Amino acid sequence: MQIWLTLLVVIAASGGLFYTGRSRALAITNGDATTLHSKPAFHGGMLLICGILPAAFVFLVWTFVSRYFADASVASLLGEEFKALTELEQGAFLRSAFGFSQSQNIGDVTAVELTAIEGYRNFYNFSNLVVQLIMAGLVIGGGYLAWRQIRVDLRARQFVEGAVSAALIAASGVAILTTLGIVLSLIFESINFFQKVPFFDFLFGTHWSPQSAFEGVGSEATDRNSEVFGAIPIFAGTLLITTIAILVAAPIGLMSAIYLSDYATPRVRAAAKPILEVLAGIPTVVYGFFAALTVAPFLRNSGEAVGLSVSSESALAAGLVMGIMIIPFVSSLSDDVINSVPQSLRDGSAGLGATKSETIRRVILPAALPGIVSALMLAISRAIGETMIVVMAAGLSANLTANPLEAVTTVTVQIVTLLVGDQEFDSAKTLAAFALGLVLFCVTLMLNVVALRVIQKYREQYD
């Protein structure tokens, strides 16, 4: 409730600052806005920025650091019973007390927990009041200083546009820094893993059994871990399921796009395209249930009918359902790309006597190839990163096999499995998830580079 109230106050203050600045600009010109260097709206925008931006900065900073100060304040209130706990136990205790402090019904708690809960509540009640007063002062002070600067020759437009440009640059910087942070976290944790497990033993090993990892020290632990962290079976399972999915999605999606763009009537297209795109909105867990309860039993019973042994959790079932899931990615994007091919190419081909099918095969598809490759790369990346369908339909067995009728697992499934549990964060079992994530990141990056090269090559021929 308090967050919504704060948001409403900020919106009201923004509107008030904007109206005040605009009115001030009109007032100093006696209503003749043509004498102003910048339009009145820019003066209002300048007041809004000067009043809201400092207050928003204080609010964001306090949001990030308040928990640290709250923990320190509460810890100082607790006695020897709390100080006798280990660092991990203290952190768990404070997190539990903070969670109770946000709830109205705390249930039965000890005296120490009650002290911590009350400490959190008192700290946030007081600190939130102080922060709100500071924010109000900044809004009023910043708005007043900007209000005094309003004059006929004030370059308010440059100020507002500069602020917007800075905001856009900051947004781009956040995206870049987020990517950089993800990459660096993967690299550093993977380095810690490769200190426990040799790099080539991990990358080219053929046995994956992290549950039997040895957490000792020295050469004995390294030798033992090198035998159980061979990731080839996981990579093979990922490749097998992704290949099956693309073999399903690529032809169906591409042919659907060709039909919708060149053969279907407008009425059929208007109905078929939204229905096809509904597949993209179905949750992956629903696809997982469909694979486990419908597709997998059907494949197993069909295999038994012809004398084949099909596992209850097979790569074929997971790949088929995953292929159905990514059909909209291929179909919708390819349809948009094919429709963007200039009509002049179609007319020129028809003028030379080519049939519609020949025009599609020899003119439209080559011209649309960069976009089609992009659609396929997006679909492949989506298939590689899928988890729920594989967990429910293909299982967790790291089998090194090319037989789609057997159970396999993928990189993403193993990452989830490795990070579930109460093992130490710096154990080889947990760090293996980061090594798998780094390999997956590199593979996806290579796919994107190949796609960009193909796009660049064919775009030059048809521009």
C-alpha cells in the first residue's frame, strides 16, 4: 500500500512541477509563447526533471542500501545468544526475522526473534519517514531553483533533450553492464571449477555423475572429480533434442510462412496466423505435461507395436514437443520477412514467365534468407535453453547415445539440478553449473556469429 501511495505522490508531484514550469514560462511572456527560446512544455519538463530526478536518485540508493543498515541495526539490538551463532546462521536468522517483519501474523516466535522483528519494523518506520522528508525537500528545493531560472532566453529544450539523451545512454549502459556482469560471473566461477576439475577432462569426459563428486583436497580430489564431471553426454543430449526439435519446427514453420504469405487468402491468413501464434503463449510446463502424459506414452505404445524398445522418457518425445513449441518462432518471423520482400521482385519474376512456385524458390526465399536464418537461430537458441519439457519428457539421465528412443538430459536441466540442494556454494558440484553455463553461452554466441555472417553475405546481394 505504501509503495502505491508513494507512486501516486510522485505522479502528482510530477504533474504539479510540469504545470508550474509551463505556467511560469507563459506568465513571463504575458501569454505570448513565441518570444520564448523554448516552448513552455520544455520549461515544465525542466522543472519536472530538476525536482523529481534528485528525489528518485535518493530513493533508489536507499532501496539498495537500506537492508544493509537494517541488518546492522537489528544485530546491535540482539544479545549474546545471537552473537554465538555462526555467520551463516546469523544471516539465516536475520532473513527469517525480516520476512516475519513484513507479515501481520508472525505466529509463535522466541523472545530473540520478537526483538529482531520489532527492530526491523521500528527501523523501517523511522527511516522511511526520514527518506520521505528528504525526498520532499529535494522535490521542493529542486523545483524552486529551476523555477527561478525560467526566463525568455532560457535554453530549456537543450536541457530536457540532454536529460533524455542521458537517460537513454544510462538504459543502454545498464543492458551492457548486465551482460558484462553475467559473463564475468560465469568466467570467475568457472575458473574456480576448473581448479578442481581439469578443463579437458570436463569438456571431453564421457561420464557425468556429479552426485559422486569428491569434496576433499589435493590431487586425490582432483583425480576423482575428473572422472565424474565429463560433460560429453550432456552436450550430446542437448544436441540430439535440439536437432529433433529443429527438424520438426523448421520445415513446418517455413512452409506455414510460405502458405500464409503467398497462397492463403486474406480471410484465411487473418484467422490462421493468430491461431498459430497462440502456440507461443502456452507455458512450457503445459508442453511438458503434454509430452509426458500424451506424446511419450503414444511413442512407447507405438514402438511396442512394431517391436521397438522406447523409453518412457525419450529424447524423441521431448524433441517433438519442443519442435511444436518453437514452430511460431520460425513461422511468424519467416512470414514477416517474406512479406517484406519487395513486390517488384515478384512482378519481375512473373514478367519473365516464372510460376508462383518458381518465384518463391528462386527469388523470394533467397531474398528473405537472412531473415529466415535469424528466425532459425532464434528457434535453436530457444530450444537449447528449454528446461521444463526436457525435465518432464526426457528425464535426468546423462546417457551418451545418439538413439532418440532412449532417455537423455540437457545442459539447462543439469544446471537446475546442480543448483538445487543445500551443498556448499564453492563445491565442485555447484560450480559445475557455471562451467556448463559458460559453455552454453559460448555455443549460443557462435550460433549468433554464424547467423550474422550469413545475413551479411546475402543482404549484400539483394540490397
